[in-house]
Amino acid sequence: MRLLLLSNSRNPGRDFLAHALPEVGRFFGPAPRRLLFFPFASVRFSLDGYAARVRRAFHRLGHETVSAHRVPLGRAIRAADGFVVGGGNTFRLLQVMQQRGALEAVAERVRAGVPYLSWSAGSNLACPTIRTTNDMPVAEPASQSAMALVPFQINPHYTERTLGRHGGETRDERIAEFLALHPRVPVIGLREGSLLRREGPELRLLLGPGARLFRQGRRRRDLRAGADLSFLL
């Protein structure tokens, strides 16, 4: 499998996907590709507007994108040279993917070698479940099971920072809750600006400030860009 799993689509002060475009270019290569974009995580903004933003970004790399909400989906999944799954609300994304019969169809093609690129909610979708998303469950999918393209969970937009005079749980405490109930499943807290790249049996952490690895019964481990995480596969 070939995966490029981003924490976020925009770094402060930079254009959409600008921080990751060189890595995206290397991932998809120079030959023009026809990429199928899934905008279904968008809730407050139009799907057409989201698709247009993605189309402009990938056009700079020489690739064409078509949006899944504008084409016959089964045929488009079979014909795509690659998949791009955007961020937004993970519960809504999973709900629509299930309703349209796209979840397993995409996963099957990715397992066969079709490249998969995502950010935020789309990266949650690559995990066994969406149980480590940060999002509010504004939609109710049939289940929380996702595509299991990796055997661990991702927490996108990860930060250990806390707010003064705020009594809510920290991100680390929320992840500890997950591990208490699912002790065999590691969690990668993927910091803003960082990404994971999988090439078959190899997994690397790239760009940005890195990540934090959480495993039940072990100390938290901070990881820097360039770290080889193949042992998690």
C-alpha cells in the first residue's frame, strides 16, 4: 500500500497544502494522474467550493482531480489513479462513505496499490476506527469502523498544550481513555505540519515537528521527522 497521511491541510500564514506540496509531488510522481477527491467531511462549506480549492492545489503539480459528489461513484473509484480524502468532520465523512458504498471499494483499491492521500478526517479514515478523531459526532455513521489501512490509530492536529483555567481533559488524557478500552492499539498523535508516508512495509514520519506515540503500559514517546515507524505495521 502507498499512503500519505497528513495531520492538517494548512499551516498558519501559508496557502492550502503549501507545506506539504513538495512531498505530495514526490508521492504521486511527475506523470499526470486523475485523482478522485472525497469532500464529504465538509459540513459548513459547499462541496463544490472545497473541490475547487483542491483542484487548484493539485493542478500546480500537473494532476487532475474530480470530486466524488459530481460523478458516478462506483465507476470513478474503479478508474481513479489515486484517492484524495479531505478533512472536516470525521463522523460526517464516514457516514457518507458508508451510505454511498465507497468505504470498502476505496480500501480494496488502496490495498491493491492505488495511492491514498489524506488530511485530518481523511487520515482518521485510514485507521481501524475513527475513535481517535477530535470531532464532535454531528452525524451518526452506521459504525465507527473505518478502512484499517494501518493497524494503529491517528490523532490529527495533536497538541499537548492546555488552556489556563480550563477544566476539560487534555488530549493526552483523551488518548489515555482510548487506550484503557483498546490496550492493543497504538495511537500516533500527529502534530500540525507533519505527515506519515507508507510505502508497502515501510512507514516514516516526515515534515514538521513530528508526533507522539502512545501505547498502553508504556511511556509516551516523542518522535521527530525522519523517524522509521515500520515496527508499527
